Amino acid sequence: MSSRYRGASATMARPQATGCALVTGASGGIGAATALALAQDGWRCGVSFRTHAPDAEQVANQIREAGGEAVALRADVCRPADVESAFTELERVYGPVLCLVNNAAVRADALLAMMTDEQWSTVLRTDIDAVFTMCRRAVGRMVRARWGRIINISSVAGLRASAGQANYCAAKAGLIGLTRSLAVELADRGITVNAVAPGFVETRLTRDVSPEIIDHIPAGRPGTPEEVAHCVRFIASASASYLTGVTVPVDGGLSA
């Protein structure tokens, strides 16, 4: 094979056997559903959480009860020391993190004229800055393995305007830009970087969102965490090896 195409041969039959997956914000909602879905494909999972420890332990227990391997890890993704600790623990137990799902996110909605500096910085720090830190920590081991999956959970708010969410829209749109740039940097190393943009999915993060949004969803209903997780599961699979740098809306047509 020509050296021009050396990246095309950088595949691994079962990366699950040599590494593991790390899902942030995995104590509930999309993160929990994603960890469970990846475990069904044989991934050994780090179930990362900042709060709701009993829920995270329950997710890890569900994976173990189904015959998989999982560990719950308390980590504030905004704290580099916590990020390093989570990666180090997973590497010790399961090997390198070869699948990273950046799902942890917060909202602090307000009209711009009334938005505080803290509301702005809290959302940007969690929803985009922390993803940079997570990705930077993960890519070294992925490059050495010449295989990796980075999947960033963006939002339909990164694709269309949402009044009262300037901070959240900015962070989620920035996450799409970060995804594209990383995809180009890492494509010839056998690493794919993609984003998934959920629409209105009933989780802790959206429990205060007005139900009137359903009137604007062509599908006429909210999505489920499992529907988003199925998309992530495919992107993490070997079957998606030629899919990189894209954002996949899972939103019932809301962004259309």
C-alpha cells in the first residue's frame, strides 16, 4: 500500500479489548444511556460524574450485572487535576481511553442584558473549555494506538438561535468548531472526531425548558436519551471509521 494512504490501514479489530471508553456526565440522561450502549458493544466504561454519585454507581452496576466492566469516577471536568485523576485511574484498570464521549454540560439561561459574568463563564467553562482539556489529555494515547473515537455532545442550540441562551449557544457552536478542527488534525492517525447535536431530550438539563418547544419539533415529541445514545454507539464503532468532522443532529427535525 502506498504510504500516501498509511492512515487507511490504521485500524484495530477490537479496540474494546485493549482500551476503554470514558463518558462524562454519565450519572443520568444521555450520558448514562451512552455508557450502557457502549458497554453493550464490549467497551469497558468509565462512568464519570460530578454529582449524583448513587446514580452513577447504579449505571456502573447495570453494566456489570449485564456482564460488562465499568467503574464510576467522581470528576469535575472543569478541574484539570480531576481530569488527570480520572484518566490515570482508567488507564490503570482498563488501559488507554480510546473512546471519549464529552457529554457533561450545564445551562444558566438569561437574556444577554441580564446575564451575569458568572452565568457566562460557568457555561463556557463546562461546555467548551473542559472539552478542550479532556480531548488534549486523551489524544496522546489514541495517537500511540493509531485508533480513537472522540464524540462531543453538542446541541441543536449550536445549530440554531435560542433566545436567552447566548452562553449555551456560543459554547455548543464552539464545540462544533473544535470538533471539525480536531478531526482534520487527527484523521491520518486513525482517530475520528465527531459531534452529536441532540434536540429537546427530557433529562435533568432540560427539565425547566418550556414544553411549548414540542410545537416546533416536526416529529411532534421529545427525544429520548437512548435515541441519542444509539447514534453515539454507531459513531464509536469500527463501522464509522470513515465518518469524521461531522455534526449529526438527533432532534426530530428541529434544526431542519
